Amino acid sequence: MTDLAALAGRPVIAGAGLAGLATALLMDRPCVVLSPAPLAADTASALAQGGIAAAIGPDDTPALHAHDTLAAGAGLCDPAAVDAITRAGPDAIAALAGLGVVFDRRPDGMPDLHLEAAHSRPRIAHANGDGTGAEIMRALVARVHATPRIAVLDNATLRRVVVADGRVAGVRATRAGRAATIPTAACVIATGGVGALFPTTTSPPGGLGSGLACAARAGATLRDMEFVQFHPTALDSTGPHAGHAPRALVSEAVRGAGALLIDETGARFTDELAPRDVVARAIQAHLAAGHRVLLDARAATHGHFARHFPGIARACLAHGIDPDRDPIPVRPAAHYHMGGIETDLHGRTSVPGLWACGEAASTGLHGANRLASNSLLEAFVCGGFVARDLDATFLPVPSPLPAQDTAWPQAAYLADVRTLVGRAAGILRDADGLRRAACALAPHVAHDDHALVGALLCLAALERRESRGGHYRTDHPGTAPAAVASRITLARAWPALAALAAPVARLPSGALMS
């Protein structure tokens, strides 16, 4: 087992998806990566199918990519972040190829680019058809193993960020069930999203928002927590992947290739290439009206579905579905969190010594609704931004931290949290449901990270009295004239949660908006 004392003072990267590994590989400093599972396991990055968006086509430009991103973000994108990240797209593809990622190419050797919803150009670089995330993670894991300055702690999970004298002083983690403490002046949270807090999700089991809870408890500002993207087309099955287990994703690239959304009568009922939130609500409404929803790719792939989408074909066949003969039953599932820990373009949070990147961060790229395949781009590019900033930052030598003698207690309320969050903060939301969920979660937030993240999400959704992007309020279906970000800290959340628990709960207007 690695000698933790020898790691004292190194930057600690919590999370081993694309954002975490990119940060580790692209910095020059020796660093530590906390990986809750063996590298590449239990990460959303490895599950990513569609690919990575970048303006590398002959008729494309970063400006067009930025325009599409801003349009999808429904007024809440940060234009500076959108510009910086989309401009970095072509170099990101080249850098990933340099790290060993093998992207699919056409017979003439040019990149094979997919079209996905709300993109004005085919700009989705992909690998192994629908296996882009797995290919990227394969290459980066191999590079990490070949890089001696990167210490990987498998089965290690961040539990708390220690703050002393106003800045990061260390991290507390559990490793294989035992407490671990590392003094450090720099921590990078790259722990992924919150999808596993919902009953129906495409996210891996570890996507519980733990990094957001650690950041909040350390005093960091969280932004736009209410914005959750529901992927319209997760595989709808009653087989072994039903229930809470992650649903297999039927990539947007299938619709981009021409597959049609139909019901049991064979009739189309929505625009397949509309933004994800629009398609997800249309499917949800059709399901609520008693219909089945199916994705028909038979004409689009001409009997060669598995050649184009081998991973999806395997998932379908595991449930007795042959996409060349049968339409694929689908339904929406929680897929991506646009909100998270607020950062600047260096990945810095409001807490000195604390950085964030990937899905755990809120950089301003996604706004209220992520443009398809921008997530892998953001993870890699912003991991590089964090790496360069860390290399240029003086880090004081941290003082030793008192050791912890016991393992971190396990939360006992996860199933209840999922039920509450799923009912209140799903595709369709209203004040009564959000208030009830926040009230039920409030007594547990002091000691349960899952309850804390769920409560903050519901609280932010309750305060946003409009419908915008991935946030839809049935009691406020209109969109407010001004697009205003929401920001929340744990200190500001306590009185709001207490107010919600009062006999007549009334949250003051504007409490979380800025």
C-alpha cells in the first residue's frame, strides 16, 4: 500500500474520469489521484457514447460551435467560457490523439464526424462507433500508468476538504474502508455529477455528487444546481438493467443518423433533433398519456446497426432487442448535471487552494442545457486549464493534519434520497413537490452528503420560478425575461432550509439568485 506520508504536499485530484486524469497528465507537478474504483471503472467518461464536439470539419469553425453552444444554453452560458473552450476544441482532439486515442476516420483518412441534436454542423469526433469514452479512457489510463509522478490511490474516495486559515490544508478520504489523511495545499474536485441521486439514470453508481458536498462543506459557492439534463433516449427495459441500475444509453448519434421517434402506432410525435430538454419532455408527456415510445433505426442504418453502434447493439441484444428488426423502447433518464461548483476559467473555486473541473464544476459552458458532446470537450480542456494553473501557482507547505482512526460512516438514507429527488426534481417540477422534498431532506443534511446535495438541488429548483433549459416548472412554464444564475453556499442554505421546514414555508424571493 502506498505510503501516504510520502504524498504530503502534492496536489490531490479527487476523481479518475477524463477531467481528473487530464489534469494529472497535463500538469508537470507530482500529484495524487483518488480513484474510488480501479482506473476507468465507475466513471461517466468511460460510458460516453456519442463523442467529443470540436470544430474540425472543413465547413466548421469554433465561432459556429460557440453559437450553437450559446443557443442550447438558453441564456445562462458564460460567453467567455464558451469562447475559450470551443476555441480549444481542435487542439484538444490533436492532444488526445497524441495521448494515444484512436478516433474513427473515413476511407479517405479524414475524421468521421457525426451530427447530433442542436449542432449546425457534423462535429462529433468519435471512436469505435459509439465507444468514444471507453477509447479515450483506455488511452489515458495507459498514460497514467506510464507516468511515475502520478500516484494513483485505487478504492479511495474523498470525504472532506480540510480548510484552515481560509485555504485548503488537506483532504480526508477513505481507502478500502479505512480513513486516510493527506496534508496538501491544493485539491482538485473532478468527482462527476449527481445522476445516481435519481431513480432512473444513465450515470454510474458513483455519480452521487459527493465532490459537490465536500466543496459546499468547505465553503465553496455552487452555481445553477437546479439544471439537470435528462437524456431523452435511455433503453427502456424490464430486464436486468431496470430499477435503479444505470440504464443503457441510446446515443443521440442514433437520431443524428436518421432514426425516428415513434409510438406503438408507428406515428412520429416530435422533432428528433430538437434540443434534449424539448425531446425529453415530449417523450415524458407521450409516456404519461399512455403511449409507448420507440426509436426506429431500421431505415436509418439499413440493416447494419451494429456496424455503426456496436455498444448500443450489444445492450439491446442483451434485452432481446434486434435494432435491425425492432424499434428500440426508450424513456428519459437523468444524464448530466449542468450546475456544480462555480469556477473561473482556471478552474479556481471561491475557496483558495480548491479547484474543480469536469461535470462537478460549473464553468459557464453549458448554461441551462448542455449541447450534446460538449461534456468530454469541457472535461479535457478544463483539466488542462487547471493543470497549467496549478503548475504556475505557489503552494505553501501544509502542516500535518491529525489522523482519523475510524472509517467514514456510510449514509443510511440513499434509497430515500433517490425517491425524494426523483419525484420532486425530475423532468417536470412544481413548488409543492420541491418544498416537500427539501423539508424531508433538511434534517439529514448535517451528516449525510447525499441528502445535502439533494436538498440544495431542490432548494435551487424551488427558487427558480421559471422554466429554462433543463429546468421545467409546471407552475411557472414561462421563461423569465432576464437570465440570472443561481448561487448558493452552505451558510446561505441553512436558513433557507430552516424556513422550508417551518409550518408555513415561504422562501424569500431572490434568496439564491445573483
